[in-house]
Amino acid sequence: MKRMTLLVMLALLLLLPCMALGEMAEDITNECVINNQTYNSVTPDKMRDNSYRSIYEGSAVTISAPAGKTIGSVLLKWRTISPPEVIIKTQQGSKWIEVKRDGPNYAAQYITLDEPLASLRISPKSGSMQISEITVLTEGEAPDYVQVWKDAPEKVDMMLFSTHPDDEVLWFGGLLPLYEGELGKDVLVVNAVYSDYVRRLELLDALWTCGVDIYPVLLGYPNQSNSMNQIMKVWRQKGRDPENRTVELLRQYKPDVVVLHDIDGEYGHTAHVTFSWLGRQAVERAGNAAEHAASAKKWGVWEVPKTYIHLYSQNQIKMDWSQPLSAFDGKTGIEVATIALDCHISQLNIGWRMDRAHEYDNTLFGLWRTNVGPDVEKNDMFENIPEN
């Protein structure tokens, strides 16, 4: 009996590190002293006011944890268009000692510390920095709402070409909640245009809400609504190469399924028309080694197995976004997409709502190009795609 008790105790001791790893981190943002300021709910400082418009600009941010707690990780949401490499230091006596460097990587940058700290200082490798919002956590697993982005794998399952932030849900409905959030597909969103850092951060919020954790490709093209020729003229400026960049993306990430905007741009937006065309020309060229030879040499060629276009009239399938999704506690794909649309706060006063998007049925897609045969069941974009 004693031997059995000893074995049980030993097993529990062995499990303790694993149990600790599974503990949920506590959000202590509003308990911390940040840049010598305590949190005030009436007039919160610019990094703790839940507004992307207000920013902190300076050479360093100092954070002190409340008594009895330590800092295990920090999430920085950057105003800076190109987030810097940051240096993290902790105070030892009168000196600040470097403990970690992180980045540059994402506009929402999650930094975990190797050891929890009572206080720290974050500064850019050079120059100043601009931070919109900050989240401070204790040691442990990040809560679901904390964005922990990752790079796309060498090969993705699906690539979605979406022109503006909010297009990814307005015109494609429950696609992201279903395929990435529920079914665990690797979906890479390629965004053509975002007009400022606020829309970029709103896009990240919306994607995260849909269950997407692969950081999107942000092409950063200027927002335009002129003719397609004028749009392409502007998008080609400053050394940008939209035609070949889209070909390169297909070759690099080798998606099984590509999804594009309506050829006519849904409600006629010429930037949607242009980005849909860019996607189509890329699909047609990516399998030909003579097209953009540099990317063919670097990544190889790629024949996209299936390409769908929103509202395309031929070989249509109608997706059902009304099915409950277990990954979202029974919410349907369209319900999740509607919540994600609300993340685009800067756009809500324009009048777009998910029910208005029904004018341009976001369940309806046409199989524009396939090399794996036609759809038969017509309810799954991965029909005829072998399981990995």
C-alpha cells in the first residue's frame, strides 16, 4: 500500500511541470504600472484605452507588475507600419540588464519571457516606437483572445485573395470559420489594401475571431477606386510588381484551393475587380516555368488544383454557413463571421452589414478552374482534394 502511494506521488510530481504549462495566464494589464502610470478607468493611458487611434510614441516602455505577481508575456499592437526588433531588459540594482530580443515580425507581436519578471523595459533596437495597445500577462497559456500569430507553413491548404479589411467576411461569409477554425485547414489570407494601421489591426482582430492564426500576407497596395488600368498603374509604383508577386505567392505556398472575388467586384468596386483579375492571371501562370522565371527557380512551379470565384456563374456550389461549429461553441459560420465583421470598427458607420452582403450571396461560388475533376457533391471546396 505504501509502495502504491509512493508511486502515485512520484507520478504526480512528474506531472507537475506539465500541469504548470497548462495553466492559463492572467491578464494583469490594468494592474501594472506602465511608464510610471497606474491605470485609471476614467482617463486611461493611450496603450490601455481600447482605441487603436490613440498611440504611445517614445523610446521605451517600462512595466512593473503588481505586488505578488510577475510578467510572463506581453502583446504589443503596433502603430508602427514596420514593427521594430525590440530589446527587453530587467532591472538589477541600478542597472537594466538585457534578457531577450524579439522581432521584427507581426503587427500584433506576442512576446514570451524565458523567466517571469517583476519589471521590464521594452525599447526598439534603434529610434523610437509607436504602440497602439498593450496586454500584459502572467506566466502560463495565453487566453484565447490574445493573438499569438505564426508564419504560414511551407504549403497551405487554401489561399484567400481579399482586397480590403472586412472583405474577408462580407463576401466570403463563413469560409474562414469553417475551414480554418472548425476543420483546421491552413488558410493564408492575402490582403491587397489597407489604408492605415487601424484597419490593419482590425483585420487581425477579425481573422483571429474567425479562428485564423496564420499571419496574413499584407501587400500594402494603396486604396484606389479608379479604373482597373489606373489602379494597376498605382499598384505598380515604388517597385511593386503585383502580377508577379501573386504568381510568387502561389508558388511559395502551393495552395490546394484558391478563392477569389467576384469577377465584377461584387458591388462593382474596381479594386475587387483588379484583385480578382490578379488572382486569375497568377493561377494561369504559376504552373509555367517560363513565367516569372526567378520565382520558378526559387519555389518551383505550381498548378493550383482548384480555384473558386465568388458568384461565378458556372460550376456553382452553394456553401452552408448555417451549420453549428463546435470550435465556436455551436455558433454557426455566418454568426462567427458577423462577429468578426464587428471587429472592423472604423467601417461600421459606412453601412455595410452581413445582411446587406446577402445582396451579393456570400454562400455562392463557382469552380472556375480545376485539374482534379468537377464537383459532384457541391458542398465542399476541398472535394476531390486528397487528405494529407
